[in-house]
Amino acid sequence: MTRTTTQRSLGRAVIVGAVAGVIASVVMAMYAMMAAYAKDTGFFTPLYHIASLLTNDADMKKSMMADQMNGDAFTFLLGPAILGALVHMMTGAMYGALFGVIASKLRLGLGALAGVGMVYGFGVFVMSAYIGLPLAASIFGSGDPIKNMAEMAGWGTFIIEHLMYGVALGALVAVGLNRAPAPLPAKAVHAH
């Protein structure tokens, strides 16, 4: 392979991974939102929680209180929802781009890459919960809501949503890198 071909291949892997990361982050967010709804903390609260990285936690608290006090599980605040979604998708794209590069070197099919993606998703969970979120909270001065996001969301929920991100990421990257399983051979038709 020439250097230019390798660079193009690497560039493609980054783009495929980033796009897959955005889509996988939406899958993850939908789970987080359904879990928040089930816990009576407000369907859109995860978006406001993420937005509190750059704003404050007032919108998150407003959503949680509206659900818990008034039974309004769908308090919708457009600006914070968009901000939270953008931060979440950009983070998903970043982790996805890295996974795309890793996956391009592995030469695995769809099922195996989805499995590797699940392990990667767990790694993203560990990185986020113990390093990334506390560091981001410190850099942006956003405090405990970001630093303790895993605890506030619930450790089980936070782990599951990251595993879902990883599986979706692995499967999407496999498809994007044309690693889908080969079609099954057609059965020979026997004349009777």
C-alpha cells in the first residue's frame, strides 16, 4: 500500500467512525432518556444534564422537579436540549473516530466488530466516569452534575447505555467499512 492509499484508508476510517459514533450516541441517548422517564426524573433530563457542562444545572433540576412534583415527564427546553444533544454527539463522534481507526486495523466482520465495540463501549464508560467527566467538570467549572454524572444517572444505567453505544458503534463501523457478513450461499435447486 502506498502512503497516499494508507492515508486515504485512515481518513475513511476516521470519517466512518465519527459518523457511526454520532448515530451510536443517539442510540445511547434514547436509552438514557427512556431510563430517565422510567425513573421519574424527566424524559429530556439527560440532555439538560449534558448541557450543564457549559451552562448550569438549573434546567436539569427544573426538568427533574417538573416530573417528580407535577408528573410532567416531558418538560422541553429547546436551547438546552440542542446544546446537550450537540455536546453528546460531538463526544460520540470523537470516540467513534478513534474506534474507526482501531477497527480498520482489526479486519473483523460485523458480529465480531459489534462485540469488540461493546468492550470498547465499556472502556468509554470507564474513561468517561473516572477521567473524562471529572476532568471536563474541572476545566469548564461545571461541578458535581458533570463530575458525578454516572452516579446521578445510576451506575447500571450509565454502564448499559455505554455498552449499547459500543455495540451500535461496532456494527455501524463494520457496515461502513464494508465488513458486513457475506451472504449465505444459495441452496442448489434439485429437480424431482
